[in-house]
Amino acid sequence: MVFDLAGELVGYENSIVTALSQADIILVPVINDEDTPEATAYALKELSTVKSITDNIVLLATDIATKTDLEELSDRMQPLLDREYPVFPIHRTKAFHWMMDQGKPVEQVARENAFLRWPFRTIRRELNELFEYLAKQENHESN
């Protein structure tokens, strides 16, 4: 189940708490722009006070262009958080545009178009690592 909260993590609207209470894992995208890392850290601290919401939260560091972007994002957020969260980088890519245009997953687009295999290699690896982590979490939850 996926909920797109459009950045509305703070405020504790009843519908947000109800939605998040249904989740086994919460994926929180964060971009390294002027305000988002600090706002996301604040929202995570606030969410940790709601007992009905899982503490199984994963950060998706999106729109990463360089290794420095990821390091800077971590350096900005880590001092503000009360615990460590798993972080998965999602590099800046045109793969998602191709995916939406084709109506197919990135992996399938790359398999079907040999010219896209090499340029999509990073995002394919990142998504596979994320999916593997989520599958392990799901298996752990069901055991």
C-alpha cells in the first residue's frame, strides 16, 4: 500500500495518522535542497512520538547527483535525528521518465532496450537493493 502525503508529515491530521498506522514500513523521500533535510528530520522526530505508527522507517535520498550530495544530506540530517535510519540513495535519472512513458518498470524498460541497459545500471542497482531490503523486512515481519 502506498500513500503519497505530499510532504504533509507534520501536523498530525487524523487521516495521516490513520494511513501511517496501517503501514508496516514507511518510506520517506528526502531531497538535499535548502529546507527539506531539516524539515524531514523534524517530522521524523514528531512521528516517533505517535505510538500507533511503526518505527520501521526507511529514508530515500532522492535526486542525488554526486556522492557529495549524499554525504551532505547525511551531515545535515544526522545531528538532528534521535536514531539512525536505513538510507537508500536514488540518483538523478531519466529512467523514471522512460518508465512513465512506456508504462513499464525500469527493469523491464532496460531489458527490452539494449541502449538503456548501461545508462540505467545505477538506478537498477539502487532499486534492486531497496526492493531486496523491503522483501527481507516483509519476510521478517511474517515470521
